Amino acid sequence: MKIILTHEVSGLGAAGDVVDVKDGYARNYLIPRNFAIRWTKGGEKDVEQIRRARKIHEIATIEQANEIKARLEGVKVRLAVRSGEAGRLFGSVTPADVASAIKASGGPEVDKRRIELGAPIKTLGAHETSVRLHPEVAAKVSIEVVAA
């Protein structure tokens, strides 16, 4: 099935790309989560609009990405969340929580869609996460999750 990506999807493409994926992957995952729309001839107009919006929010050069990477890796991120006994969290830490914690810690503003947690964070302690700043540059951010 041909689809148009509306958000960046790891391993698949960036917003505005037209890609061919399996029908089930598109119907059951990408389209319901608004990561993609079905490709149509009229959808080509949407592609140009999505690409223009992406250029506005995109980090233009690798030098800029490396500069932001250095700032991110130098920031100590501390996130206070509610937890129960034995260090288990009520819920989990989301990419939006991480983005707001980075900004509150004095780091640069990061789009929550660029944060890759890997496994869900459901315990207190130190955790590593990755932030995709550019297709060729990713920053490793250390997060300390503490009880509120």
C-alpha cells in the first residue's frame, strides 16, 4: 500500500515521503496513529505542504545538529515522578515528559517526536535515551528518574 508519511517514522522515512508498506502495517499502525495518510493523486498537494512545514522545523545542517548534541549531552536531566513502593512508577515516562525535563534543566528545546526511549521507563533510577537531531546525528541523554 502506498502511503504519505505525516510524521517521521524510524526506519521508514521522514514527513512528506511517499513510501510503500504492507497493508496491515499501514491500516493497523500508521494510519490510526496519524503517522501517515493514504496516497492519492490529490494527496500530492499535501506532500508539498508537509515538506514545507518539515523544512521550517528541521535542523538545517550537521554543524547545527552537532552543536545541539553537545549542549544536550552536557545537561543533567532530572525528572520527578510519582512512584509506589519498590521504585515502580504510576504509569511510565513519556517522550513529552523527557522533552519538558530537558527544557527545565536548561537544555535546548527538543521536539518530543525526536526522542526515542527504547523500552518504556517504569522504574526509578538512571536511564539512557536517544534524541534524533538529524538523520546522521543522534544525542545520548542521561535521565535520572526520582520520586516526587
